[in-house]
Amino acid sequence: MSTPPAAPYSPTRLVDAGRHFDRKVATVNLPVVRASSVLFETLADADAEGAAAMAGERHRTTYATSGTPTTMALTDALAEIEGAGHDCRAAVMPSGLAAISVPLLAYCSPGDHVLMSDSVYGPARVFASTLFARFGVTTEFFEPTIGAGIEALVKPNTKVIYLESPGSYTFEIQDVPAICRVARARGVLTMIDNAWASPAFARPFDWGIDVSLLPLTKYWGGHADFLMGAAVVRTEHWPKLWQAIRQLGVCVGGDDAFLALRGLRTAEVRMRRHEATALEVARWLDGRPEVARVLHPALPSHPQHALWKRDFTGSSGLFSFELKAATQAQLAALCERRRFFRIGYSWGGFESLIMPAKIGTLRTVKPWAGGPLVRLHCGLEDAADLIADLGEGLAAMARAG
Ligand SMILES: *Cc1c(COP(=O)(O)O)cnc(C)c1O
């Protein structure tokens, strides 16, 4: 840091100005680091850092694709919270879907076989059946409630068992510990999409899972204002994931990483509120004459309620209900013009959402045979307001009949 720029105003000043601030000011939150380049004092430092970053050592980076202080704070928090009590590492990716596709690419090779639950998030299924299939990986879907029966489906080339519990739209609870026991005995890697429960209500690593996937877009972020996903893995599985992430150039920016860190701070209280509100709405729907059944794992009527009770410590704001009957026009009348339950994909923010499930081709083992299915996300509004909103929707639905 030798000679300052010569001219009082110059392009050099534009580049240089304000970058020599080195006084430390302590604040509650870490500063947001927006970065591409990382700087070194010496060539030897650059070489040493390069080797360490390449090997995937914590907090080592030569370029922001390998991490910045802001993303490192987030991945540390993810490993600590999602991996609680286990030796884990975490990586962040630009969406929850990327946090599904990248680990699958990292752990599988042409000729491998993947077992995937029939009730997984639709885009995960589409990835497995199309792009992934093009790279020579065969995915076989299985009945979500198969439990230890998965053993019969494991082949010598089975590399990954991919789970999601409860399942998207239909909310089947899987016997994850039983499946993990089989997988471990057969040397198969287990992955789970932990979107619904979030770390607040499920501990996938206690169940024996090797890789837990979190769409931070949903409950971790909690405010519907950014997209991000994370893969949290047992440390023994870190090197392969890290190499894939580096080679694919998957990374996130500092602003979004900051929002993810901020979301974490209030996640516990938000989750408890989502839980209480959704339960109230679910019980109210359960008593309605238009409703055939409510698909909510915390209701005793749920087919795998006992498994939910054994393995989860709570339930979130997302569930579905099946109508006895409804035309397309009636479904539109139910969902449109609601004040609180707005029509929208995604969920996990502070706001309520409603969306009819289009399961269609998204189930191959057991196609959906019930009535029209509607998924709700109960946000942080008062339960009474949400119930009144749905009451108006059901009345509009009746009028449209
Ligand atoms: C939304 C969702 C994802 C993907 O998250 P994005 O950040 O929206 O890509 C993954 N899994 C489940 C179960 C989801 O609901």
C-alpha cells in the first residue's frame, strides 16, 4: 500500500477510493460481502489458499465461487443447525432445485441406479427422469410408505435412495430410519428433501440420513424474498460434493446469503406459529361437508400419523385437503379472489398461499385416485382470518356448482 493515486480526480481514484478502510466496527450482524475476486498479500499465500480451497477445507477460498465470509457464515450455520450433533459440512446453491440436482450429479455416475420416492417434489422427479437419465443414471420410483421393504428394490448398482417426508402434495410420511438401516447395510447413500419440516421439526441425520437438502427459499428464509438451497452432508461425503460444486460453478451472492442468515434467527418462532395456525385451519377443514379428507400428518386421521409422532417434533404450515367433488370452475371459485390465500407456487414465507395440486404424471407407482386436491400454505396471519377467507372460498365454490 505504497503510493496514493497521483491526480486528485482520476479513474485510478474511482477504483481505489474507500478501499483502505481497516478500522473494525463491531455490529450484531456480519457485513455483507459482495465479491468475485479474493486478494492475497503474497504469491505463497495464494498458492496455499488455492490448495486448501481445492481440497474443500473450511473457510478457505481463492475466489467467491469457493465462498466469501458471508456465505461461509451461512454454511457454518447450516452445518451446525441441520447437522446438529453430527459431523457435517454444508454447501449453498442458487435454488432448492439446484440443491437437489447438484448432489445427485455429484454422487452418481453412468450405469448407476437411483431409488426415488414416488411422492417427491415434481421438478426433482423431472430432473431424474430426463436430464439425469440422459447421463446414464436410471431412476426407479417406489411407493413412499415402503419402509424396510425397500430392501427388495436395492440392486448391486443402486447408488442413492432419495426420500422426501412428508411427500409433496400428498404428505405420506416415510419410515426414514428403517430405510436408512437398509441403505447403510447395503452401502447405499441416502438423501432426503427436508423442506417441509425444516430443522425445526426434523433431524434427518439422527434418522441415519447421509445428505439432507433444504430449500432455504422456503422456511429457512421465510420471507419469500430470495431463492436458495443447501445440501448438508456427513463430512465423509463432503469431498465429492465439493468437487461437483467447484466444477459446476455453483455459488450464491452475499446479499442472498445475508437474507438467509437473517431468516434463520427467527425460524423457530415462525415455525411454531405456522404449526399452530395450520393445525387450526386443518381441523376446521376436517369438519367441513365439502371436504373428503385433510392430508396433514399431525392429524390422528393421517395414515402414517404414528410415524410422524415418532420421528418429528412438530408440523409446519403446509398441508393439502381433498374435496369430495369440484369442477374446474368450482376450483377456480375456491382459489380466486381470496384476500389472504393467494394463488402461487412455492411456500414457506410469511404469507398464505393456495394451489390445486396437478399431480397428473407426477405419480407412477400409485397414481392419485382421489378427488380434487388443494394445497394450502398457512402463513403468519391470524388463523381466524384465514378460516374466514377459506369459508368465503367454499361458499363461492358452492355458488359456482
Ligand atoms: C420448493 C421446493 C423445492 C425447491 O426449492 P426452490 O428454491 O424453489 O428451487 C424443493 N423441494 C421441495 C419439497 C419444495 O417444495
